[in-house]
Amino acid sequence: MNKVFAKLNLYSMVQILSFSVVLSMIFYFTMYDDGHQVRADISQLTQQLNEESIKKEKTEKILAEEALMKESVVLLSQQYQELSRRIPTSLTSIELNRNIDAFARNAGVSIKSRRPLAITKGQIVEEVPIEISLQGSFAELAQFVYVVASSERVTALRSFTFTPIEKSTQLKFDGVVVGYQIAPEPAATTGNRGGAR
């Protein structure tokens, strides 16, 4: 340490002061950090962290929606399979008439008239309606309604009425029996507009 002071003693005070200022400036501009860079790095990392957390929230939301959609697809698939099992792929008025005859026989009612109506088309199922007129006691007609409603093949009654028959204990039943069938798949359109050559 004495050697350092001996060397410094050779220089004047102005030279030592100038050398100290130059050394201080070199230190200040090259190695001194007042924390500005650290604060800039922290704010940049905070911004990146916020962006990443927003991306994470969006991703989690998308994944939740995807899981919900998968559950919906599975549920719809199960419901479609159940419909496919219960509803025939093609149901003609003749087959529905046979079913109505069987329902009427089981219930003990007599069929007075029947008339097929226009098929109502839908996206998944089509309705095959038949307008019918029956005659029987209230219990027989109630049994007919029950048999139609509880049939394994999906059938329904729509807009029906009971009318008393004059001078008789029997009733007249007018209504529409509806059978259902799976709608045919729409024809797939191709991108080839010009046709084959």
C-alpha cells in the first residue's frame, strides 16, 4: 500500500483529480447501473407474463368449449342412435296402415275411414301422417290412443276429437296418426361444376 501512495505522491493534485474524474466517468458509463435496466427488464417481463396469461386464459376457454362440444357430440350421437333404432329408415303409408290396423284390432275399435296426407319433410325425421276415423266405446278408443302412444315404433296422434254418435253409446274418433321415418341424407354437392368430360 505504501508503494501506491509513493507513486501517487509523484503526481500533482490536479493530475490525480483528472485521472479520478476520467476513471469515474468510465465506471459511470460502462459499469454503473442505477437500476434503470433492471426496471426495464422487469416491466418487459411483466408485460410478457401478462400476454402469456391472457393466451393461457383464451386457451383454457377454447379447451373448455371443445370439451363441451365433444360432450354435446357424444350426447347427440347417442340420441341419434336411439332415434335410428326406434324410427325406421323408410316408412310407407301401407306399413303405417298395417300398424293402425293392428292398433285398432288390439283396442277393439272399428276403422271407418283413413286417408294418407302429404309427408312433412324435416332435417332429421319426416312425418308420414294418415287421417283416420274410428268408432268404439270410450274405453276402446282410450285403449287405441294408449297403444298408439306406447308403440315401439315412434307414432303419435295429432289433432284428434271424440264426437258422440246419436242414439248410441259409442263415440266417433277423428284424428291424425303420424308415423316417423329417418329423413334421407341430402345429396353431397361436389366442387366440379363443369361435369365430367
